[in-house]
Amino acid sequence: MESELASHGGCYPEFIRLPIKGLCPITGLSRSKIYELILPSESNNYKPPVKSVSLRKPGQIKGTRLIVLQSLLDYLRDEVEAFQQSIGKEVAR
């Protein structure tokens, strides 16, 4: 699968932060939906489908969570492909 980032001329960042409020400007997903995708939970069998990293020093209460954008775009592409297959259509690339 060709990298979504490469197909856009690499103009997207490698990592993105969670939107403070509203929707992600790149994917249109809400903060809460992105959290569902990056944090281990029962609904994802404790294996988050999207990679992220928390930048927090030991002892700190707060940190910065960064999402690996390519991981998020790959997840969304897989969801589109699964949906298209479920209705019997090919995914245009």
C-alpha cells in the first residue's frame, strides 16, 4: 500500500496532536473517537489499532500525546476497504 503521506507530497506531519476541541483538521475525527483508537480498551482487545506516544517525564502528571498520522490514515483506509468489500465494491486509489 502506497503511503498516504507520500501521495500528498509529504506535506502532512509525521505526528499530530489530539484536537483540543472540535474535529481533527486532517481526518475529521473527534477527539473522543481518536482516543478510542489510540488507547487500549476492551472494545479493541487492548490492542489499539492506531499508534501513539505519550511525551511525559517520570513523575509528571500531564504530558503530550502524539498520534502517528500514517498509522491513523492506514487504519481509516483499512476501514474503507473493509466497508467496500462488505458491499461488493472495489476501492479506488
